[in-house]
Amino acid sequence: MRTLIKDGMIVTSEHEFKGDILIEGTKIQALGRNLRVEADEVINAEGMYILPGGVDQHAHFSFEFMGQRTKGFETTNAAALGGTTTVIEFVNQEEGKGLVETVEDYKKEWVEDISMVDYSFHPVITNPTKETFEDIKNLPSAGYPTVKLFMAYKGQFFHSDDEAVTNALLEAKDAGVTVMVHAENADLIELMQKRAIAEGNTDPYYHALTRPPIVETEATERAINLARFAEAPIYIVHVTTKGAVDAIKKAKEEGLPVFGETCTQYLLLDKEYLSRDNFEGANYVCSPALRDKDDQEYLWQSLKDGWLNAVSSDHCGFTTEQKKMGIDDFRKIPNGAPGLENRLPMLWTYGVEAGKITRSELVDYYAASPARNNGIDHRKGYLSPGYDADIVIYNPFVKKTVTIDDSLNGVDYTTYEGFEQIGECDRVFLRGETVVKDGKYVGQQGQGSFIKGTAYGTAFR
Ligand code: DUC
Ligand code: ZN
Ligand code: ZN
Ligand code: ZN
């Protein structure tokens, strides 16, 4: 099967130009102006933008967290609809199992034959033993060149202390594995939570007030110092605030291999959403907490300046029913917000159309850079001959309002409800197959496949 996309504006992370793309089978065969080739289907893309399919390096499907499980890979059609063709999922190490073993089992049980987009994994260390740390060297050959630890969440089985983070860093560097950390000071959060509850402050808004920016700034600085000690690269996930960015910036200026991402919600939403009535604020409970408007501006600028290199969704599909676990105590609200399907259109609308970032920068943050970070940039994130034909035809003329009625996220709300949206994914190809057509999902469960990452991602270059 040969498909020719004609006369679109092709946007890569480096530049944009008007031209054609030829898809042959599952791969991009050729790019250029006026390609004179025969094809089974010719798509006139005049006026449209052609982007590589998105790579979301931070997602949680079928993720067991705070006693609840998020919606699973059966909702990854939401990713496709939002132009994301590869998701990278975090998998908590299971009791009594190694890292590789945990991920292999998880893949069989929750992902294979279900996922509608391509996928890869980040194992999460929950059992800080010698065997676990030794297992880090086995990750790259299994295709998982990253490992994550949670510095936050004291008392939860997935919490890690500084000793565990440091042991992981020491093992990971020789294996070309990038250590990722969720950096928040767990003790300080606990202290503030106890005080809030003692004063009878149980509402969702106190989630934000008991995890102020300093808890993230402190833990980010500490994580960077542990990496400095271990002489290892480190990747800080979901950076939300000035102090944390500044810590990364300072490390980078010293030449240290320190990296960070932010997420769509931290660019667009602020903590006042947590004060919404009727417990609706709970839908905005994610960690780190939503911040203030000035933090949003700082994050946009930090992407442009290169201090942060990717925008992820940190997608978590918890229903309002699940959120009610914390109706009397905000500490029990499962943390996380859905948003995978909104990542590209929101970045387009509030980044590109608002003049904050260029289209090429968008492509870098949402596809190319996450592909590089995770060692899948030999197949994903780029529009080049030989690459997987993961392609988005973005129609910039559509104007709509985000509503849960159009959502495939599988839960009963969207945190972007009521947001104006400019443009939509008119058509999306996953390895040459059409999974979105005329703005509607048309693919099938099980179409996604595992993408093996290679060691020594961005952090080591
Ligand atoms: N934060 C969230 O909001 N959800 C899942 C995990 C996390 O760290
Ligand atoms: Zn996290
Ligand atoms: Zn997360
Ligand atoms: Zn169409």
C-alpha cells in the first residue's frame, strides 16, 4: 500500500516546508516537493500541517496508584485522536519480581493486544534491594533504557529515599540507563498535610497548599546533587515551578547532564481550579500540584530557552467516582489528571497560535525530544525516509470548544472542559495505517506494538 500526502506544510523539529510525503507500507519512503510517484491513495493536504506522530514519554494506563487503578490501554484511542502515536508507560515494580520481569508480565497482562498506539515502558523501583539495583543493567537489552523513582509519597510502597535514588544512579550510569525522578520532598508534604488535617482543612484545595513550590524545588536540587555525587545523568519529570527550573538551569550551565520535562496542565491550568465547588476541584488534584499563572509563563519560556526539553501529559484516567475516595480527606484523592488527547491541540492553540512557541518547537517538545530521551528516535519523532509512518495531518481551520462529549479518555470529565481549541488532527497514521480519519478514531484495539528503546538516550549525548 502506497499513500501520497500532497502539498502539505511539513513541520519537523528543525524547519517547515511545503511538500509531499510518500508512505510505503509501514514506513516513510520519501519526502520532497512534487514527488512524481504512483500511489493507491493521494491525499490533498493543501493548507494542512503535517507533523510526526507524538511521543508521550509520561503516561499512566492501568496504573495502580493510591489504591485505585487508572483506565487502561483500551483508552489509548484517546492518544491517537490527539495525534500521539507512541506512549511510554510507568510500571511499578511488583513485590518479589525484578524490574524486567515486572514489565514483561505487565506488558502481557495489560498492554499487548489492547493498545491502540505504539508503546514502551519505564520500570519504577519499589523494592530497593541489591538484586533490584543489579537488574538495572539488564534493562537496555530488554528495551527499557530508563528507570524511575518516586521521591514523593511517603508511606506508599513506591516511595524511594535518597539512598535508593543514589544506588539507582550509580548502577544506571554504567548501563546507559537514564534515571527519572518525581522530585518532591515527601517529609515536608507529610508535615504540612498533617497540620492541614488537624485544622480541619480537608478540601481538595489543600492538596495544592500542602505541596507548595518549595517541596519541588528542594527535592529537585537534592536530586541533582545526588546525580552530581554519582556522576550520573538525571531526568526530572513534570517540572512545574521556577525554583525547580532554575536548579536544572544552574546544573546545565555547569555542564551536568541534567534534564527536565513539563506537562500540558502546568502550562495551562492553575491551582484555583482545585477550589471548584461540588468536589470538582478533586479532578485537578495531581502531583506536583497546579501552580500559578506566573509559573506557567516561566515554563513556556524555559522550554524556549532549552532548560526543559519535552511536554508530556502525565495522563491518569481516574473517574470522579474514584476521586471520591478523598471526599473527606484530600490526602486520599488519587493523584492524576487525564490529558493525553489534549496535549497536541492545547500546545497548538495556547503555544503556537498564541505566539509562545513555533510549530517546529512544538514538534520537538511533543515528539522528537521525547523520542530521543527514550532511545526510540531511530523510529519515532521524525519525518524522514526510513522512519515509521506515524504522521498527523493537522487541520488548523477547525475551531471548537473542548468538551467531555467528544473525549475518548474513558473517564467522565476533562480538565480542559470549555477551553477553546484551534485545529484538530484530521488524519493520523500509525505505521502507515489510518487510525484517525476526518477527526474521528477509526482504528482497532491491539494495533499498537512494543517499541524497543536503546540505551544512552539524550542524557548521555
Ligand atoms: N502524579 C500524579 O498526579 N499522578 C500519577 C503519579 C504522579 O506522580
Ligand atoms: Zn510523578
Ligand atoms: Zn506521572
Ligand atoms: Zn478530512
